[in-house]
Amino acid sequence: MFKALILSLATVGSVLAAPTTSSSHLAHSEPATHKHKRDLTSRTWSGAVQEASAGSWNYVQGTVVIPTLNDANNPKGSADIWVGIDGNNCGTAILQTGIVAYGDGSFWVWTEWWQYNMQDYETDLAVSGGDTVRMTVHATSRTSGTSTIENLTTGKSVSHTFTGETAYPLCESDAEWIVEDYQENGTPVPLVNWGTIEFTDTVAKGSNGQVSAAGAEKINMKVDGSLVTSTDIDSNGKVSVTYIGN
């Protein structure tokens, strides 16, 4: 995700120069965002970003209840739900992890060190609509880190470690809680009506101390000139992203 003014998904790779991924053509793009006061608009992102100086954030976490989707008319429509470090103001890299929820009720659990591609975890994590899932990314340096997804409903979790990502170092300046329209072969995929997705127990911490998403900049997705999401951030740091259509 570039610093900029409109959002797109960022694609991150793995520990390897050529990361293992079942869907190498699926990618996030840097955000190009239009900014007004503390609100941003983006082609592909919606949610919240806590911005600070470089070196401020090395840990981001959020918890979501996975949406239950069953759209026979839009089975491949999707909502990509993730937390990450960098990509809004820092365009060199993003450490992120999340879950793509599809209209047919299936899910993809992924991790990424952008500018590589989204990739599978080494082991599968079963996820169902209605499950409560906690997502965490932790940068141990600007070129290394871990991502973890915990299914709090089942008690199962997966983790991945990235090392030696010297080609794409983090800035550690952006903490993000995002619902995104990721790209396939360079084109945003169809969105599905996800209702409202809420990130609770939001945490961003590092040398800048520890905060929630309270007071963060809001991002809303804009497609063909029309807003398709409405984002709200409450005083406890809960980020609510509602699909309002286009």
C-alpha cells in the first residue's frame, strides 16, 4: 500500500524470495487515499488507520466475528478482513494477516509481507461464520516479524514467521484494521454484502506506547464516485465497517 490518496490492497510475501502461495495472482495493492480532515476514501480499503512517526508501531491486533454469508447470486464476491502494519503512509512494505470471506460461505486464511503475494499458512485453520477470530501481527525488526490468527471459538491457531525481508523494510508508522476489496490479476474482485464487520479489542503498540483504534483516521471505500462503506470508530476503539452498496 502506498502512502497516497485512494486505497488498494497490499500484497506481502513470505519468508522466501518466492513465497509459497496457492493463489499467487491474488494481491493487495498500496492505498491511494483521498484525505479530508480525519477521513480517507479509497478504491479498495475501508476501516481505520493509526498514523504516527516511523518506528512507532511494531504490534497490531484486532478481534472480529466472522460474517455468515450465503449469496447464491454472488458466490465469488468477497470481503477481505485484516490487520496490518504500514501501507497507508509507508509504501515500502506491509506486514498483514487476515481472512477472505466469500459469498458462497467459504473462507481463506492468509498472511502476507507486501510487496510479495498473499499466501497460505503452513497449516490449515478451520473458520466458520459466527466464529470469533483474533488477528495479530508483530514486527520483531523492520525486516522480520510474525503473524498469528487465533480462532477463539475453536481454540485453534496458526502462525507464520517472516525473516530477512530486506528488499521491503517496514517503516512501523501505520497501524491498520481494514476490510478490503483485494485484487485478482490487477483488478478488484466483486464485493459481497457483509453487513457490518466490527474490530474489537483493537491494539497498536510499540515505541509510541499502546493505544486502541480510538481517534484513528477513518477510511471508506469509494467506487465509481459513490461510497460503498460507512466506517465508525467509537471511544473504546471498536471499528465498525458497514457495507452500504454502490
